[in-house]
Amino acid sequence: NDFHSLFGNTVYSAVAIDNDRYVIATANGLYSYQESNNNLVPFDLSEPAYSLEYDEVNGVLFVDAGRKIKEYAFPDAAVLNTVISGDSLLDIRIQYNK
């Protein structure tokens, strides 16, 4: 895979959406990558993104943006919700309950 378009950008995390699509968290924000056509496009460059988690059941991407978690509908990049934290976040994990 060729990530040459991210040269000079710090990559913090990546998550697979499916067998062909990925989201990449960087110091410049989020990028969407499609492996089949080697297409890398900006997803949301409004702020740095650090860690990612994808909820494949509901189609929601969770993004650690420093002191907040942003929830995005995927693939249209619409922000569904933003949760502000009083402290820095270290990681995001989804837990399903029955």
C-alpha cells in the first residue's frame, strides 16, 4: 500500500471499516483510504485525531480528538455527537451489552 500522500504527517492510529476501506488518524485530522483503488482522501481535517474505534454494528466511527470523543456516521462523515472530557483521553474501546 502506498501512503505517500501522508508524508510529513504523524499517523497515530488506523481502523479497518471493511476489507477495502480504512480510516487513518493523524496530526492533521482524519483520512479515508480505499485500498482497491489506492485512494486517500481527507475525511475531517478540522483537528488532530489520535485513536479510532469503529462500531460495525451501527456504522459509527468513534474518534479521540484530545479531550473529546467525536462520533461520525460512516461513510458520509457527518458528526453525530461530540462528548467533551475533563481530561485527556488515552484510547477508545466499544463494549456491547446483551
